[in-house]
Amino acid sequence: MKQFFAFYILLCISICSLRSLGQDTVYARQVIKKLTSKDFFGRGYLNNGLDKAAKYISSELERFKAKPLFATGYFQWFDFNVNTFPGKMKVKLNGKLLKPGIDFILAPGSSGQIGKFDLVKKDSLHYTGRTNSYMMVELTKKLTFSVATEAASYCAIELLKNNTTVNTATELKTIEVEIENKLLTKYINKNVCGFIPGKINNDTMIVFSAHYDHLGGMGKSTFFPGANDNASGVSMLLNLVNYYSKNPPKYKTVFLFFAGEEAGLLGSKHFTEQTGFDFKAVKFLINLDLLGTGDEGIMVVNATEYKTQFEKLNSINSKKSLVKEIRQRGKAKISDHYWFSEKGVPCFFIYTLGGIKAYHDVFDIEKTLPLTDYTDVCKLLIEFVGAL
């Protein structure tokens, strides 16, 4: 009878855990919708978007009873220069008004420019002003915005090649612009960091990380929501915080939300250089980005560097039948795991595959983010960490 009762208790605990995991997408949607709202303005450097996101994440850490990583609290401050476009954003080509983010974007380092210019065709994709070579137009198949830490002397407009507003198959004659840029010097950023104590061992750490910054905005009304990149990863980390607050982990489990990733992995670089963090105590780090799809499985960067752990991840997935496929890549400087890898920390960078193609554009929104295999990825991460 005692054995049956013990089995019943374990079964109930297991069912409750599974139910809580089943609600991952509900909470994920709430987080992603919040982070991609106009109030956060692309989690960048205009309208205090980045600061609002940091405060929201820290409030969720506090709500889930995660402890601050630093004596001063959840935040680690650092700064860098960043080029922004806070004001006028008007572009006319051949007399037709273009929509920012839809018809065109600016090269991220562009300077401001005002005036009307005749255009000279340089080749099939490039134009410059006839009397102002610092005014440039480039035709591109996809508008992919970014962040620059310097302001250039030129103003470069990237125009969608298959454009419905302007027929780019014919020659571009004139451009009229009113564009304002502002280089912000020593803009204050925050890494947001917390942890859940280990129930057995606090000298060994498991670390989860994700960047919460995105591209901000371009002008007063156009912003880049960044649902998949990387509100999805932030939501996964917060889901894991919630899970481990209810299911205490074996090891001290640290959660790092980085700023400055889109500007060149600057937040994670600062963290690895300034915290005095005990890197030798990290059993494994998992960095998460682009977690909103999964139709074609997941990709694991550093898989070839840590073959034993990759085999373990594959074995768990095979037994549990979770994600469709786990693909592997080698070492790559493409996300925040990189600086930890350089410190000798064993780590994976994981992102989902397939689904929507929106990336660094105005179409990366919550409504169209499928979260195809979100719950299974979450389960896989928990199972993998538990097996380490």
C-alpha cells in the first residue's frame, strides 16, 4: 500500500509538471506580446524601449522569486555609442512617397540628410546623387535592418527591389529626403541577471542566456518588433525561471538576459570581462535565440565542440520524441554564447528551424509567430539539464 501511495504521489507530481509545461505557450504569448508592443519600440535606443524591457524582465524575475545575481540587484550596467534615427524619416523616389520599413530602410550607420537630388546609376543595384555622392540608394531583395555604433558621412537608403510603390525595373531619376540621425554617446545598457539556488549544489552552475535587445526604431512611428528575435528566447528563459522556482534544480541555475547583442555581442562581452564570474564552476551554458518556430527542428551551434553532450541531447530527443530533428554546427561567433566559449565554458547555442522568414524587419510580429515546437524545446532543455 505504501509503495502504491508513493507511486501515486510521483505520478501526480509528474502530471502537474507536464501541465505547467503545457502552459508554456500561453505565458510565452503574453511575454512576446508585451516585448513587441509599441510601448517598447523595438527594445532599442529610442523612447526608452530597452530600459522598459529591462525593467519588465527584472519584475518577472522578482515575481518568480529568482534572486539577483549581483549585490546591487538584477542589473549590470555598461555603455556604448549607437547611431539612431529619432525624428524626420521622409523619402520620395521619382516623386513617390515611400513607407519606412515597408519600402525602404536606412543603412544603420547613415548620417542625416535633407534635400532633393538627381540620381546617377552606378550599376544594376546602386545609385548615387549626381552632385552629392554621399547620397546613395541600393536595391535589395530583402530589407534587413541592423544597429551601428558609429555614424558615417554618407546617407544610404536600401530600397526593396521588387517594390510596388516605385517601379525599380525602370531607372530611378530623383530622390527627395528628410532624414534625421543622432549618435548617442555612452548610451547606458543593462544586462539583467538572476538565479535559482540549487537544492544540492551551489558551487556548480547551469546557465541559460538570451538577448532581450532588438533594433529599436527608424523615425517616430516605425519600429522593429523582434518577436522571434528574440522575444521568443526571453519568454523561454522566463518560462524556465518559473519552472525551476517550482521545481528546485540540483545545481545553482543562472539566467542571463543580455543587452547589446544586435550591436555586436556587446552585453555578453562586457559580462565575461567585468563580473568576476566563476567560469570554471559552470557545468554547461545554453544560449537561446529565435525560439519561435521549429517546423524543421533545432540547430545546435558548438555541437561538434561538445560531442558527448550533443549525443546526450540527441539520445533524450530520440527517447522522448520531442523535436523533429537536431542539426549540428561547429563553433561560430554569431550569438552571446561565443564569449563564454572563449573562456572555456562548455556551451550550446540553440535556435529553431523552419517556419516564418521574418528577420530584422517590421514583419517579425507576435501574431504570426507560430511557436510550432516551443513546448517540446522547453521539455528537451529541462530533460537535458537534468541529465548533466
